[in-house]
Amino acid sequence: MVEAIVLDFGGVIIRTEDHTGRRELEKKYGLPEGGIHNLVFKSAVSQSASIGETDTSKIWNFIADELVLSDAELNQFKDKFWAGDYIDYELIEFIKSCRPSYKTAILSNAWNNLRSTLSEAYNIKEGETVDHILVSAELGVVKPDPKIYQILAKTIGCDFEDILFVDDFIENIEGANSLGIQTIHYKPGLDLINEIKSRLV
């Protein structure tokens, strides 16, 4: 039986649906397809930020150094990089409507600015939009490490088998499955709200 609904943020609640800006950046800076994504998210400094070992600003400093960007150019880079992102407000409203019948949470591999970004940019607040927001940078561990799912279960007060977890990365899904957590692997085009509803019956 499902007692808690837990969503990833990047790739589920917010999704990059238009890659035009990132392709333009790759062309401008001579990077292969996917190179801009890797530069922002896969660098050593980004990985350190995801477990709270360095500040988000260091990631952008690293990118500015790598691409030799002025402050103005870095701001333009950020604007173009994020331009294709789409926030699923219908999904957010659905999750809000699930409270208090179900415990709800966001579990995200993210930098230390996620909580403020959620609140200031999208009005997603812990205790209002969802019961709990768990950020890897604050916890010092990232999905799919079993420790983060153990922290999740303890925080929301549920056994693994009573949690329904949605993520877009298969390794995170497999990590949750290995502990007995119920999962939905989000892929583009999936009618996620109805898929969640089907699991609550």
C-alpha cells in the first residue's frame, strides 16, 4: 500500500523540453552534443556541490574559467542554458492535492541552492507544497546510494515498501527498487499524474 509519494525535481517536476539554447551554446563553444550538460552537471566541482562539499557559485566560476567568460557572458550563458526548462505546475498542484491523505516529498540530487530556488522561483515550500524536501547537498549523499533512501524513509516515517518514488534516471530507480521501494521510471511523454493515480488504487 502506498503511504508516501516522492518525486525527483530535475527531470520530473522540471524538465528540459527545448534543447535549442544548449545546442547553440555547444556550437558557439565548440563542444559536442551533450557537452554543455556535462560541463554544468558532470564536472568534479559539480559532483562536489551535489554532496555539499562546495558552493554552487564555484560551479559557475569553473565554467567561466573553462570557457573564458566575462561576468556578462556568464549571465548570458546561464539564461540560455536554462531557457528550455519547463516546470510542471499541474504536477505540483496534483501533489499538493494528495496531502494530507499521503505523505509527500521531493528527493533531489542537487546543489545547495535548490531549496531557495524552489521557494523563490516556483513557490515550492516544505510543509506547504510537500511535507518534506530532501536535497543531496544538505544530506551529503546522492542517489542511488542506499543511505539517501534510508534517510528518506526515516524522515517521512514510512517503510520502504509503502513509498512510491518517481525519478528519471534508471540507476536511481534500480537503487530504490533494491530496497523494496515502489517506483515509476519517468520518461518523456509519460502521463505521470494518471500513472501515479493508478498506483494509489
